[in-house]
Amino acid sequence: MTILVTGGTGNIGRIVVERLVEAGERVRVITRRPDQARFPEGVEAGYGDLADPATLAGPLTDVERLYLFPHPETAQDVVDQAKRAGVRRIVVLSSGAVTAGLDTGFHLPVERAVEESGLEWTHVRAGEFMLNRLWLWGESIRAENVVRDPLPEQGGIPVHERDVADVAVCALLHDGHAGAAYTVLGPEWITRREQVAAIAAAVGRDVRLDRIGREEARELYRAMGGFAAANADFLLGFTDYEGQEVEPDAAPRGDASEYPPMPTAEAVTGRPARTFAQWARDHAADLTA
């Protein structure tokens, strides 16, 4: 059985590849830069671009199962091509924003294209990634041992990227997941102040938390480039998930007592979901390099 992984160089896809190889599966990965990609031994890497479905014709040959990174503009064409090639099962990397009704234009169209294909499908709807803290805070922690944030008491239920990947791998390899949409969150409500404390413990040094204004934070994020700049307005509450302007809420978003137990990877994998403290330990080198 050959499994094709799209988005295989991404934060989740690379772990999916790693876990499939560990399971002894034959893995094929498409990337726009196969000459620059590094994968475990035995992985077949080739050129492919979801923005150009014609490039998938060769990579889809003899593929039975597909891990699909979201690209809504071409999702229907990609799914149609996968079906013609003989793919039987598709696992979609999606978002918890679909579960919450906040995403109607990005992940949802991909989900619908897969559902309407008649193939076996599973959606893995990831919540907020713990990795966001690395993209937003990593540079200042490494350089100054400081985090600058406008809402230190803001709480959330972030998820470890490996929990998301583990759910996807379970759905790819095992029966019993067809037709399921798994929302995958972390195991605990945790404020940003508590996240900073967990990072400090993991790196073994003091990390200061400075509260700054929301406008100042927006300028800071925009200056960072990359993930922070692209998502500054949404992350800071100036826009909703789909980019519409909203009035920023200055109050912290609730506390743990206001939220019932949330779905985690454990329901699918049978293993306890990873905590933020575990994530901080896993990325201690990234936060100190």
C-alpha cells in the first residue's frame, strides 16, 4: 500500500511522514522543492503542487490513501484526480474553526469536496497550535529572555502538533474512522502567563512577561514577518477568522471553569494528550538556539 502525503514539509505533514515510516508503510511525498526536502530513508519524494493539480497525475499512481493538506482553490480538482487514480481513503488536515462555525471559506470547501467524492474520508480539525508560541515568542525569548503580549491572562486550549499528526496517522492506517470529523484540542486550559512559566521551566532560565498594548503588539507582529505578520490582525482580535473587521475584546477569554471537557487526541489514539509543558520541553532547543 502506498500513502501519498501532501504538505509533507509542513509542521504536521513532516510528522505524519515520520510516523508512517515508523509503521513500516510505503510513503510518497510531493513538494514544490524535492531537491531541498529532507525525509526519512525510504520515503519517495517528488515534485507536486496542489495549486496545479495536473502535477499530481504521476505521484497519485498506485496510491491507495492520501493525506490532504488544505488548498481550497483546487480541492475539487485534486479530489477528482485522486478518485480517478484509485485512491480509496482521504484524511484531511482541517481546523477546529469549522467545528465552531467560523470557517466557511478555507477548510470547509476542502472537507465538502472530499465528502462528496464517495471515498472514505476523515477530517482532522486541529485547534490552536502550541507551535504558535514559538513563531510569536521564540525570537524575543532567544535574544532577551522576554515575552511581550497584550493579554497575559488570556486563556486557551492549544494542541501539540504531534497529537494532531497522531490522529491523522491513525485515520490513515486503521479502519473505523471513515466519516468522522475529529476536533483535536489540548488537554488543559492554560493562560499565556502560565505558558511563559512552562517555557521558562523547560529552558531552565527566567523568562520575563511584559504586557504591551494591542496596537504595539500588532506593529511588533508585522515587523516579525512570516506567520506573525500574516496573522497579526486575527491573532490580536482585530479581525475574525475570515478576515472581517471586528471590535477587539479587551477582556480575557473566560477561564477553565467556563468550558466543559474538550476533545483531545486520546479519544482516537488511546494515549493521553500532550500538555503545554511537554511541548515546551520538546522545543526547548528551538527556544534557546
